[in-house]
Amino acid sequence: MKFESRLERGVFCNRTLNFRAIKAIGYDMDYTLVQYRENEWEERAYEYIKQQLLSRGWPVGALKFDPQMVCRGLIIDTEQGNLIKANRFGFVKRVMHGTRLAEFDEQRTLYSRTIVELADKRWVFLNTLFSLSEGCIYAQLVDLLDQRKIPEVLGYSDLYEHVRGILDRTHMEGSLKADIIADPERYVILDPEIPRALLDQHQAGKKLMLITNSEWFYTVAMMTYCFDRFLPGGMTWRDLFHVTIVGARKPKFFINQNPFFEVVNDAGHLLPVSTVGLKPKTAYFGGSAVELEKHLKISGDEILYVGDHMFGDVHASKNVLRWRTALILRELEEEVRDCEAFRDSESKLAALMNEKERLESQVCHLRLELQRLRAGGLPQTPEQLASDAALQKQQAELRAAVEKLDHEIGPLAQASTELRSPLWGLLMRTGNDKSHLAYQLERYADLYTSRVSNFLHITPFAYLRSPRGSMPHDPS
């Protein structure tokens, strides 16, 4: 069987990984094995938050979910009430206060001495598609707070705590997930290649693990809907997994040591696990990665964990356990397509910028010549005056040429910053630099790809090699 190779469906490698050396593969469920229509899901989550706020008497009746306002990789500054995009060094490159993009001077005043450090609770990293509703309504509520229409809130940080608390309760109460179960066709995208990819890995001898924060009832409903119809011979999703863990409470699952409880029936009733250990093809609640490693008798870089959450899935499993990691980034497909479509314009822009740099260098050298010519402090001779005038004429001509180039560069540079999103641009870029999301991705994810089904195209036996790292001084 041969598969069409498309760049946007590629599996991209930050650190060389030999799949043959991987003995176990763990998977998150939501937005990893189960793909959602994010606008429908997030709009529903948004409406739940909005209804909670209305019940408190907040004036939010006219607010509507705007999926274009927020994207993954943005950061909420809870101190200033801003949504920001930072580069890989933590420098703030774009700011939105409430729903208004800040002018450059305002941005510089606020952040010229600020470095974004995500360990500081001031910053909230929107690192999953589940964050879109949260970021959108927070930005809109900042506008209301600035208009003094939410008197019970003390400030921007307090406002964020209100939003976060409501969203957490919405997920805990299960009302949102009940809506998804009742109408999965509306919210879920079926992908028959995901079960096929996992079946290949299972048959290749990999121990597959489902490790999700979702509850048992929701996991059963989603996995049955998305998997069972595509598996052969009466096989179910339960047959694929060596162990299924629900209510994992990631990232605590990777850090703490909590007990496992066995899920003993379809109703989700629990029993403590005996000292005998975990049983194959059995579902469990809670637990910890340390105990799971003991059960598997494998650890560290023999395990690959695949998820969509930068910190809940990838950061913790890599940083604490040294598992190999893969990040699912669904938006990557659109990003790659946009970059491919812009490739000719990007090449033209690069050529124009190279020419501009060459001319600017000449202007700088002429300026230095003039400075040296005039540095004597004595009246200039006729020859020096003639030379001075000639240099000034050359300088003026070069500056005119640079200005002409700027007229060509401007529209192309503007278009490059608006690829994918007029507000925020590409996920992986901030102007000419890598975004903070790209920095986190490179640091913690060994692999990244747009969906789990892309593993189908590389097989369970692939040897994935990372590209040679580049430095500014490397030959182009």
C-alpha cells in the first residue's frame, strides 16, 4: 500500500527518533485520538461560560464567540489585561488589550523592559485548542471591565480567575461533554486512518496506552464512536490498548505518585488496585506514570507519548520522565499550505531585503567617509569640498533607491505577517523570528505533526532524523 506524500501531513522531527526502539506509545484522547470541530466545540464552551456570567448579572448578553480573535500560542498577561504574542526569547511582539490591537508606542511603553517567563503566574499560555473560548471571552470582558461594567471584579487578574473557575466547573460538571455525546456528528471529525495507524503499531508489538484526563463515561462514548466502526473483525478500541487510564489529572500524572483504581464496570465504578499490579487490557482511574513504568517494565526513552497539550502532555512527560514526545498541532496543515502558497512571494521578499541591506551598507560606508572627511576641524579645501559634495550626492541616490525598494517591500512584508491570521500571523513565527510556541515546541517535542493518522504514512518502523541545526553564520 502506497500513500501520497504531502508536506502538511508530514511528521516533523526535532530530535532523531527510531520507532523500532519504542516499546510503548501513550496517547491523549481529546484533540489527539479524537478530533473535534474546534469552532463548534469552543463556541459551545463559550456559551456555557456566558450563561454562567449572565446568571451572576454580568452584562454579557450581546457578546459572541469570535474564532478569529484568538489562536493557540498566545499568552494572557493577567496583570495588564492583554493578549500578547511573544518571540522565542520572550520579547513581546504584538499586543491586544481587550479586543483592540495596541499601537507600537503603547506596546513599547508596556513591555520594553519585560521578558515573558511562563513560570511566572502572571502569564497564561494558551497552548491547546481548548483555550480559544477562554481567550476570546477574557478579551471581551476586559473591555467591559475598562468600561466599569463589572463592579465586583477587582482587576484583570481577578477577572481571569473568574473566567478560569467557570470554565473548570463547566468541564467538571460534565454538561458540556453531555452535549457532545448527544450529538457527536456536530462536534467530532471522524478519521478512519487513526484506528488503522494504531492497529499497525499494535500489530508491530508496541504496547499502546490511552492516558486521558476525561472521565470514563465520556472516554467510552468518544472512543467507541471514533474507532469501533473502522476496526476489523468485531475488534473494539479496548482491544488496541494494553492499558486505558482515565481521570489521569495530567500533568500531575507525570509528576506525582497517586494510586490506581480499577474501572470494574460500564458505569465506571472503581476498586483499589491490589499489590499484584495492573492487568492487561484493563481500564484504570488516576494513578501515576512512575507506577505505570513499573508495570510495563520499561521507562524513559523507550516510551513515546503523543498529545496536543504543550504542558499537560509534552512538557511534563519530557521534563520529568524523559519519555519521547510528539505534539499534535492540527493547525499545522493550514500553516504549511499558507507558507507553500506564499513561497514565490517570500523568495521575492528575501531578494528585495538582500538588495536593501546591500544598499544600506553602502550608505553607512559613505556616511563614515563623510565623517572622516569632516573630522579635521579645519576649513575644507576646494578638493575636499568637491569630494564632500560627491559623497552627499551618492548618499542621496542610494537613499532614494532604498526608498523605492521600501515601496516594493512594504506590501509583501505586510502580507507575510498576515498569513493565516490578520491579527496574529503564523503560529510558528513572530515577524522574522520564531514564536514562543515554536520555542516550546522545539524544546519539548521530539516530533510534531497535524494528526495521529500521519503516523500511518511513516509506518511503526521508521527512523526519523532531525535536520542539521542552523546558526546565523552558517553558509546559506
